[in-house]
Amino acid sequence: MNEIGLRRRATVHDVARAAGVSLATVDRVLNGRPGVRAATVEKVEAAIAEIGFQRDLGASLLARSRDLRLTFVIPDGSNEFMASLADAVTRRAGPALSDRVHIETLRIRALDADALAQSLDNLDPRHCDCAIIVASEEPSVQAAVDAASKRGVVVMTLVSDLPGTQRRHFIGIDNVAAGRTAASLMGRFLPQGGKVAVIAGSLHLRDHSDRLAGFKAGLAAEFPSLELIGPVEGHDERSETQAIIGGLLAQHPDLAGLYNLGAGNGGLVSALESSSRSGAIRVIAHELTEPTRRGLKSGAIDIVLDQNPDGEIREAIAAARMLALGGNSATTTDPIEIGIFLRDNLR
Amino acid sequence: MNEIGLRRRATVHDVARAAGVSLATVDRVLNGRPGVRAATVEKVEAAIAEIGFQRDLGASLLARSRDLRLTFVIPDGSNEFMASLADAVTRRAGPALSDRVHIETLRIRALDADALAQSLDNLDPRHCDCAIIVASEEPSVQAAVDAASKRGVVVMTLVSDLPGTQRRHFIGIDNVAAGRTAASLMGRFLPQGGKVAVIAGSLHLRDHSDRLAGFKAGLAAEFPSLELIGPVEGHDERSETQAIIGGLLAQHPDLAGLYNLGAGNGGLVSALESSSRSGAIRVIAHELTEPTRRGLKSGAIDIVLDQNPDGEIREAIAAARMLALGGNSATTTDPIEIGIFLRDNLR
DNA sequence: TAAGTCATGAGGCACGTACCTCATGGACGG
DNA sequence: CCGTCCATGAGGTACGTGCCTCATGACTTA
């Protein structure tokens, strides 16, 4: 019943025929089982390359008769972005299930390195193929990532990276570039120069320290007339951030700009709006969430730099599927882009 | 061999048991085949909802023993964005194949409605499940879309929509919002007012006419001190656009802003750079391509509004898969976002 | 009442891969 | 020359779904 001229896609049978070996041998090679001479392995691999065989992912998962099991580990607490990240996971879980991808979510206390390390330690490769974590850069976490990898649980980082470990992939924006972009916008907003304060969540978070580095570099290179104040750490908490902003406003009556490279934006907006200086200070924040939307609309915030949580979750799942088939995820996943939002292009 | 407490996912067998019918009946319901009483259909659907059955997409495509066949119809010519769209299709074709999605690309002459209509007419539902087209809003195209739908080829629109036809889905940005965003940025760039020229490709393209509408509305609502010149149609061609810009520059020595809502950006940049007024005029263009990157870097262009071609192709494929399973694509696809690029956040 | 129509059941084969068992034949050491 | 190990072949079953045929029993219509 095949249409003429419409070639069937290659199967393991075709590989076996092309390599001049049996199905069993092809299977052993494909799934990395022992008992095949090196020369034979090469023959099979050559045949695969020659006829362009691609393993059928659906049939493969079907035959294994089990889903790909992913565990997302996401910080809990008042951080709205993390909440929207978790929501995105929930939204994707349903559709993913019909692709045989089973997703679980773990929420752990924000900025609690030991809690993160421990939940990684608890992951059993028999129940979890891949863990996707929002990492913080602390020794206990790094050790736990390497240990999990050694046990056979693939680890990927999300939003905040953990270079120098066994993590197989990072999904998130280029945070140095994000910081540079913030500097570039801030510099254009303040051609006359002035004081710019920087608030971070925690410099143990790689995304925050990268943004800071990019922002500093951007200011130094292009806008030396801006004077940087801080960074101050608000631990991504609403009330703590609000207190810090209040203090900065009181301490610097001539404050011209504010860059919050962490979370806690509810506190940022509240502090600005209750200060009578909202709109007079150029404000750049991160992540499009309820408080930053409110800030954009009221004029308290000028620009929001955003990473699309839905896109990140989608790419994480896609990367995990690729890894599960022994492929290289890096070659096929799309980079996550830095979104720039002002009042007029709110989505 | 199932882990204790790890429930197996529901299958058609479970549905049959739960509904008290046979496998054959479940199958008839699932695949919309006739010969089932309405009451029985309801019983089955209730059972599906109750036990949370989700069809196994992989097994389904496997059993059908054929790939999902998609045909992308993309304009040819000097339009760099369309080229990058076609590239994105090519990039996705490989990975998609391992999900049993077979992709073909047709390039047709840009702005040639009859060529587009004819390639739609040529699509045979036995060789193509779904066509994804960059539409232009002309009667012959509209008729061809409806005819193809009637023949059994699902049609989706990409980049430029075709409302009022049988097209099942549109994938692209909200172009009215894009125009409004351009207006908002332009207005902020030119607080002292002035002349702003608008260049389009063709107002038969829905995306262009939508952008124009959004831009006009945005200026009228917020920046009445800006005087709009045009639109002039450059037909998305490099040389024609270059000539038009040259003419505008000569005719309006006091030109303050330029919004090219179409393609032909190579001509835009060339005209500006050879005019000695590059950098003195605020310029907003669309689509991140080689010429617009060059323009951003040289300062000839201030802002580029972008739709991510890779993201669009990804969503198109995802939507087609959903439609193929009888689902409603609109509920599961992510909206495409308007990217805003300046020199500093080039990707 | 006989013939026909219709909803449903029962069961089987196919899809491409994973994974299992068993057979076979060659190489090698003693 | 015999026993052992090892690479490989042969062939089966299973996974969940699609699609086919055939049988059966209920109901309609002439």
C-alpha cells in the first residue's frame, strides 16, 4: 500500500540487512549491550549512518513499556516567578503524558541549599530518569548533582546554572547578556548620569551573579557617568526587598535608577508607589509576573526583562527526551531568549 | 514488575472495561467511526474522563504506520526573513522525523497569490495531512484554502493570517500589538514630535496591514504630535525599498523617524548608511535578519521587532500533531511573542 | 413472519522496538 | 581432540493502538 516513490523510513531490520548482521546484533549495538566485537559495532554504526536510520522514539518507549520520568525541583516561597515556573510545569504535564513523559514537581524552600541537596540525594534512578533543578551555587548542591549523575539520574539546570558539575544541560537565558542589556537601557534612560542602585536576591544564585557582572561591565564600558550603589541582597523576599528599597530611597534623595536583578518585586513596587517618587526613578526589573505587570502599568517600573517560563519548561522536556535516546540535547534545543517588556507590549 | 504504588497509565482496554463495552466500540468512538449509538458514545466518553485516559500518541502513530505529513509553503525571493523561516523548517525536519512527522517545503514566488493558490490546489490529501502557509489576503488564496480544507487537507496560517476562511489555526505574533509597540517606542524616542515615514511590503499581507493599523492607532492615541507619512509599498524587495527610502530622505530633510513594517531591510540600511543621516533618524524595523543585525550594530536601526522563526515552526508542528489526534490545537499551543531587540541584546 | 438493517462483540494482525531464550559455530587452551 | 568461552543468529513475545473481518442478536419494515 505504499505510494510509489514515497520511501519508507528505515527500521532496525534495514540496518541489520545493510550491515549484514542479525537483528539481535543491531539491538545489542543500539542499546549498548555487551557481547559484540568492536569491528561489528563499527559495521553496524556505519550502516546506521549510511541509510540514515533514526530510532522511532514512540515505538521505543512503547516497547520499554514505561514513561520517561522527570522530576522538577523548584523553589517554594513568595517568589512569583518560581510559582509561574511551577504552573508551567503543571500545564505541560498533561500533554506530555500522551508523549509518555511523566512529570513530578518538588517544591523546596528557596535559598536552602541543604534542602535542594537532600532532595537530589533522595532521587532513585529507578523512579526518576532526569532531574531538572533551579540550582544555587553552593558546595553541597554541587556534590549532590555529581552524586545523582553517578547514580544514573541525569541532571539539568533551569534558570540558574551550575557550571563545573556533571549537569548535562542548562536551560535558561544568558544572564550576563541580560545584565548588559539592563545597563544599556539604563544608560540611555539617564544620559545626564546619576546614582543607580542594584538589588539582588542572593549572589549564591548564578543567574543573579551573572546579571550583576553583566550590568557592571555594561556600565563600566559605556556609561561611566553612572554611579553604582550596592548590590544589596533582598533574598527574593517581598518584605525584605520593600524595606531595602525604602532605605535606599531615604538614603539617596537623588537616586536616578534602580535595577532589581532578583525577585521580590512586590516589595519593589510597593516601596516605590508609597514613596511619591514613582515614575521619577528609572526602574528595571526581571520576570513578567503579577507585581511587575502592575508596576509596568502604574509606571513604577519602566522595563521588565523576562525569561519565558513556558518556553523553558518546553525546552527542558524536549532536552530530556533527546537525552533519553542517547542523543545530544545541546544540538537540538532552542536557546531561551531574553524578553523585553514595557507597558505597551505586555503579553 | 510494576513498582508498588506506581499506577500504570490507562489504556483503551481500561476504557472498555470501565464503560462496559468492547474494545471495538471504544475504538470506533475514539476514531470517530460510525456505527455507535449516541448513548453509547456518551458512556465511553464518560469512562474516558473518569479514568483519565490519554491516547498514547506514539503507539497511535505507530499503529497507523505512517508519518504525519506536513507541507510548508513559504515565499521565495530576496526576503531574508522568509529564508530564515525556511531554514528553521529544514532544521526541524530531522528531529521531527523521529517523532513520525514528515516535512516538505515548497517555495513559491513572493506576493504571487495565484502561485500560492495553485500550490494549495495541487495538494492531495493522500500525500499531505496539513498545509502551513504564509498567506496573502486575496480572493484566489481564500478560495484555495477553503477548497483544500474541503478535500481533507488541514490548513494553518503562519506569520500572516487569513481570517474568514477554513484555516484551522494561525501561528504568529499579534501584529496589531506589534504596530502599537512600534508606535509607543517611536513616540518615546521623539518627544519633540516630527515626521515619521512608514514603509510596508504589501497591504495585501494581513500582517502588514495589521501592523499599520496598530501603529496608526498607537500614534493617534498617545502621540498626536507625530506626523505620519505614507505608507509606501516596497514589495519586500531590497532595491525597491532602497529607492523609496532614498526618495523619502530627499523629500523630507526633517524626517525624524522611519518605521519599516515589511521586509527589504537590506535596502533600508543601505539607503540610510549612504545618506549621512544614519543615526540621526530613529528607525524601527521588523525581523532579526542579517541586514537588520547589521543596521542595529552600525546604529542605522534602533529597534527590531521580531517573531522567532524557530519558535513558529516548532509551534506549527506541535499544533499539527494535536490536530492529527483530533484535539484542539488552540488550547495547547503557546502564543508567539514579539521580541524586541536593540544592539545590546542581539541573540 | 421473513428479510433486512444496525449496534456491538470477539478476535486477529500490523506497526517498530526492547528484551528474552536457545542454538550454533568458531577460537582457544590444555 | 575435547571442553569452554564468546560472538552471533534465529525467533519469539510484549507494548498500545488502528483497522479489519466475521458473528450475533435486536429491532424495523414489508
